[in-house]
Amino acid sequence: MAMPDGPSRRRVLGLLGGAAAGGAVLAAGCASRPRPAGPPRLGLLQYVRAPAPDAARRGFLEALGRGGFPPGIGVVLLERFAAGSMATCRAQVGELLASGADMLVAIGTPPLEAILSVAPARLPVVFCYCSNPWGAGAGASYTEHRPNVVGSVSTSPLAAELDLARTITTDLSTVGLVFNPSEANASFEAELLRREASERSLTVLIEPVAGPAEVPRAAERLAGLGVGALVRVGDYATSVGFASLAAVGLRQRLPVYSVDPSDIATAGCLAVVGWDAVEDGALAGALAVKVLRGRSPSALPFEAVERKVLLLNRRTARAIGVRFPPLLLRQAGGVLG
């Protein structure tokens, strides 16, 4: 069977090395270690297995294929999944470096943070499914960033989430938020949510958690305080524990909103406004292709995900006694039930 045309690993490494001579980064984890023969080796690190990061990963790999680097042919894919542990993340970065990775790919803010704390500064790094690359140490802005790092930014559309909640409940005055303050991305988005809420004369009541197991009790406490809705930010604790959060909303007849489109089918989730995770990964994949073809990450800006998704769940609405405004139903990209 004929192999598709595409840059060999030696040619790609030469392109990257040549770019480095002009001020770009080297595609090398350890210059003194002999390189395995074959295509470029991509080390992919994902923090948790869940629908949204899995969709981002799928978009990334599909974009690699479209760009001439299909996994298994154009690149060797080395995958690691950290099961929500930063210690595991850091250890897996070391494994990927020892395996001769020529580029590291972070799916999530915690993997990006782990990579930047462990990997050599000359190794190209691409990220996606990341709301706060700046908090992870990737740079100061979309254009001012580490010279070896580039990726797609998907800070949750928190203003749109609050506007959605106010559209459905016009007299809404207080929302409840459960999140893990030890997660850099969650703390970043929680602060953004507070600012957006303040501009809308909304009060945010917060219940911090250390992990998914604490989510249902925290949600019950917020319901007991009389919040008018529960909202989500980009947070792994409530991502993994979202079903229990939504279940509290269902029992308490309380609207629950999310920024993760994959949450919409969860019983108790009323509505979602969030980014398309496949597009998120595809943007990062296209950036990775540019780097593999010789562009320096330093010459590429971070890219913001732009495709917003609005989804509504009629089953939940009926269960908690909520009616969607007709205009909102017409605007929705999908309505369940």
C-alpha cells in the first residue's frame, strides 16, 4: 500500500531545527539522547477522560490528519491520561520526554502547567481545552507568550451564561457556584464570573470543594441558602461531579446551568451555553501542524475559540416548572425533550 506524501520525521525535525537557528524553538526533548527513527513523536497529555476533553482531543487529532500528519502515519502518538492527578501529570511528562517526544500536547490547564514545570524550554508545546494558559505560566497575553508555546484558549462564556439565566428567570438576584479553588482555571473563571455578576447586579454565593465527592453536599448548602440558580465555571471537580450537582437542582426544582455542551443531556441540567470542544481541539491541531511544518510557536498567537453553542433541556424544564421564552427556543442550537 502506498504511503501518503508528507514530511518525514527527519525532515520535520530539520525544519524545526532550522527555524530554531532563526530564533525559534528546537523540537527536541533532550539533545544528547539518540532519536528514534520514523515520524515526529507527539506526546499528548490529558487530565481527565470526560466528554468535553475527549471531544477536544478528537478535534485535535482530526486536524492533524487534515494537515498531513495522521496519527500512526504522519506522527507517532504517545498518549497519557492523568486521571485528575497533578502528581500523575508531572510523572507522565517525564515518561513522554523519556520516550523521545518532539512536541508535547496539553489537553487542559493542569497538563499545561505540569508540562511547563517539567519539560525543557526548547520543546514545542501546544495546548487546547484550556481556559487559563496565563495562570499555567504560558505567557502574558495572546501575543506575548513563551516562545515554545502556542494553543487555543477556551475561557468559558460566563457573561453569556449569566445572561441566559436572567433571560429564563427575569427576577434572578442570586446564583450559587461550586468550584475547586485549588484549580488555577477554576479560580480564574470564578473571579471572572464574580465580575460579570457584579455588572449585572447579581450576587454569587460560593461553596468551595476539594473534589467531585464534595459537590452534592456543597450544592445542597447553596440550595438551602435560597439561590435562584446553580451555575458552572470551567472546573474539573464539577465536570466530573456534574451529575450530582444537577441532581440537587432537580430535587430542589432549581435551574442548573453549565458551560460544557456535553452536560445538556444530564438529568437536571436546564441549559448550556459554551464553546464547541471539537473546534477547540481543531484550532490547536492546526497550530500544531504549522509548527510541525517549521513555523516557530513564537510567531503564532494564541487563538480563541469562537463557536458558541446554546442548548436547552425541555425535560428538565418541565420537571422544575420552567418555561423557555419562545425567542430563546428559536435561538437554541439544540433542544432536548
